[in-house]
Amino acid sequence: MILRDDCAALDEADEISDLRAEFRLNSGEIYLDGNSLGPVTHAASRRVNEVINVEWAKGLVRSWNAAGWMAEPTTLGDRLAPLIGAQPGEVLVADTLTFFLAKLIGGALDLRADRHVVLTDVANFHSDIYIVEAMARRAGRPMVVKAIDRSALEKELSDDVALVMLTHVDFRTGEMLDMKGITKQVHDAGALMLWDFAHSAGAVELDVTGCDVDFAAGCGYKYLNGGPGAPAFLYVRERWQGVLENPLPGWLGHARPFNFELTYEPAQGMQAFVTSSPSVIALAALGGALEVWEHATMAQVRAKSLALTDMFITLVEDRLPGVFEVVTPREHHKRGSQVALRHAEGYGIIQALIERGVIGDFRDPDICRFGFAPLYVRYVDVYDAVERIVEVMTSEMYRDERFSQRKPVT
Ligand SMILES: *Cc1c(COP(=O)(O)O)cnc(C)c1O
């Protein structure tokens, strides 16, 4: 039996517990939705203020040069690179995730022009499926997109397959895939591999270099806390730079944007994947949010994430036996940083919990999702959250009429 005092002792011993103070959190509230929208850091707030009130207000147009605005997409990319195991010069921050997926898919299909099949996961996020289908239709040759059950991947791989696109941590179940093993299988079949890191970056240890990943992209606003609609990041392995073409070229990806030449010539390196002017205020928020990672290693974050999710699963099963189905895998190597609980009344349960100050979210048709971001979630938060889940379930307050009205964002 886990006691609240045991949790408090774990917080006391936690090497990264101080980092919670870097975040602005509402008192009395337990935030378990950093996998959807990370909270504001003081540094993000400070950086946005500085950009607006100094660089923009005083520097005006001069700041494109003087404040390094133009270089922000690659500067931030280099700061983010260690979080995914990339080398400097392999990561870019701009756009949003679906746009980056479009660029990578479009470019990759040209690199395997003799092949006509793209494989993805039928359980993938809908946006990923829309964009891969749309890019395949525009490939300049007939393509087939197969959204398969991912357990059938090996069987589906053949020398017709140009590209495999998978999300590394399943957004519903929290299952983490074997990045190294799958990437190798895909390469052995002569295909290219694109990973979506939306639920991985800032949540689990990633080693794109060691896993020989070709391409990846991920979100800035989930575990990286860059703010609502924050710019995303793009990874292109060094060997593909100068080879992979950006299918959405724009002036700022040109080798000489201020020569106003009418013939497109891509810039060197990751700059070639820039299309438009950087969104400087949004980049400032993400840049500020990344400061906290200078004080924690991914290994520390991952160890705490597994301890928090283990504890949550144990407490839910001890306190509410048989009430929820724990959908998230128990095996550590198969788990991201969230726990998904299945219940037919999931929507009402999440709404009732939000009213009681435990913020999780709901994913159709029956998944209650709880994200554990170790930079600010404490062990006592896990204990207290389960306490409130027990109250909601035993009182059956989730059945109340007011919790059944679906809001546009669940
Ligand atoms: C959150 C998420 C997205 C969102 O993409 P945006 O274009 O940045 O809104 C896409 N794919 C997956 C797997 C996600 O989890």
C-alpha cells in the first residue's frame, strides 16, 4: 500500500523537484495534460516580453539582424537537438507539425521514385493520415497509402514500399514503439523511415542518431511547453541534407533570399526547409520554455516519468479494482509518459475530474488520458489525483447531466 507520506518522501529525494518552480501552475490544481498543452514557464513569459518590448518595440526592423531573428529557426533547432539525440545542424524549428510532415513526405516520395506504396498506422493521429494521403495524391505518380495494423508491418514491407510513417508514442494508448528495431526493418526493405515525435519529445529518451532515423518531426506545444500552436521541429539526418527537396519552397529557404532571384536555389543545410518568415514571438515562447532543459537530463526525466506512471497505475488498481482497463503497456520499454484508462463513461469522468481540479483529457471513444510531465508533476500529485478519481467514481458524480455536454475540444 502506497501512503501519501511515501510520496512526499520521494519528492524530497527527487533531484529535479526544484524545476517545478520554473512553471506557472494554478494552486490547488493537478495538471496531467502537459501531453496536450504544456504550461507556461517564467522564462517563456520573460522572453516573449523582451521580444515585444525591446526587440520589436525599440529595435523594429533592425532586429531581424541585430536580435538574430532570422537565425532563430536553426538556433532553436540546435538547442533542441540534444533532446532527440540529433547532431547540431540537423534540427529546424518553424511551421507546425502537420506542415513539417507534408514537407518530409513530399521530399521522401521523390527519393524513392521507383516505389509506389506508403505504409502508416491505422491508429495514427488523423492529421498524419490526412496529410500522407494528400501528399501521396500529389506525388506525380500513382501511389497507394496503406493504413495498416502496425503489428503487420513486417508482412507489409516489400520492395514496393517507398516510405513508412509512424508515430513513436501512440496518442491514445501511450504505447511506445521500438524505434531502433522498426527503423532497421524498414531500411532492410530499402524504404525510408519517418517518425512522428509529437508524444515523445521531452517525454522519453530519443536517440535518432543511434537508431539511424532518416526523418522525424514533433510538436513544440506538448511536453516542450512552447505554448498553444507553438512552432514544431523537424529532423533531417545529415546524409539527406542537400538530397531531400523541400516541396514547399519559399524565399527564406533560398540560398540568397535578399537577391530576389526568380530561380529557386535551396540554402545549405536545414535552412532549405524554411518556407516563410519566422514567427518570432512564438519562437521566443518556445525558446524560453527550452531553458528548463538546461537543468535536467532526459535520463532523469525518463526515470521519474516511469516512477510516476508506475505509481499511478498501481494506485488506480489498488484503490479501484476492476473499474478501469489500463490500456497503457506495463513494460517500461513500451510506455511513453502518459497513462490511458478505458471506461465507457470516460467523457463524464474527465469533466468531473476537471471540476475537482485534476486536469486530464478524453479521447474518443472511451479513453481517459493522463499525462505525467516530470518537470512539474510531483509524486504527491499522483497520490492526490488518484484520491480525487476515487471520489468521482464512488460518488458517481460523473453521471451528472452537466458533465455530458461535449465541448469542441475534449
Ligand atoms: C498533436 C499531434 C499533431 C498536431 O499537429 P499540429 O499540426 O501541430 O496541430 C499531429 N500528430 C500527432 C501524432 C499529434 O499527437
